Amino acid sequence: MMPFLLRIWRTLPLWVHFLAAKLVRPRFRAAVAALIFNELGHVLLFKHTYRKFEWGIPAGGLEYREQPADAVRREFFEEAGMHIQVERLLTVVSAREDHHLGVVYLCKVTEGEFRPSLEISEMKYFPVDDLPTMMLTTEKELIKWAVENQATDRHR
């Protein structure tokens, strides 16, 4: 039943997604995200089953009293069945449109094999100069910022 509902959700217009989020989410939401690059410098993305823009950075919500680094490890495992190691904090970003605060970490996969879930159907590494078209612009900008500033360790 849930996969069917998620497919229906994805067909709804983007403004419905934003409206629903505003109505059911807390006033200010905290989330975590993992940027993971392979040895070629390609970034790991998840294909979400419920998003209008399917491809995106591995991310999820921060639970009450949960430390952000623990949350990013938990979310990645829940969604992909794999373990990651947090290497360092990259940045904390906020989005005025949806009252969102995101804690973004540089991570690496340490063990496990990808296992699809209700939320994630696929994962794949993409060259940073050839990201999927069905991806939020803000996430593309974050990836490009991270690549440009990794060497200098500059924060946003």
C-alpha cells in the first residue's frame, strides 16, 4: 500500500508538496545530509520514490534529542542499509522557503551493500559536472560549493 501512495504523491504538483510540508511539519525543521564522494570525485545520490525531483543528496530528519552526526548515520542506514563514517562537518544551511535548517557532513561509506527501501529505490555516483536534471537546484549548488571549497576548507 505504501509504495502505491508514494507513487501517487510523486505525481502531485510541487506546490502541493510545499503546502503539505508547511501544514504538517514543525514550524522550523532540522535535517542532516551526507555528501559522499568516490575516488573519482563523483558524488553519491539517492533516487527517492516519493519526490517530484527524484535524485538527491542522502538526507533525513533530526529526531528529538538526537545528535546530528548520529542522525546522518541512522538515516543513511535506514534508507540504504549501509554504514557510513562522518569525516567532518561541511556546513549548516538554512532555507527561508520552508523554514529548514540542514547540517551537512562529508562522509564515506564504510560497510554494507545497498538495499532498496520504501523511500530509496536506487543509489548511484554521478560526476559533479553531470548531475541529474531531476534534482533540486539547491542541492546541485551545495554539491558544487562543496567541491570548490573542500581543498580550502572554507565554510558557507
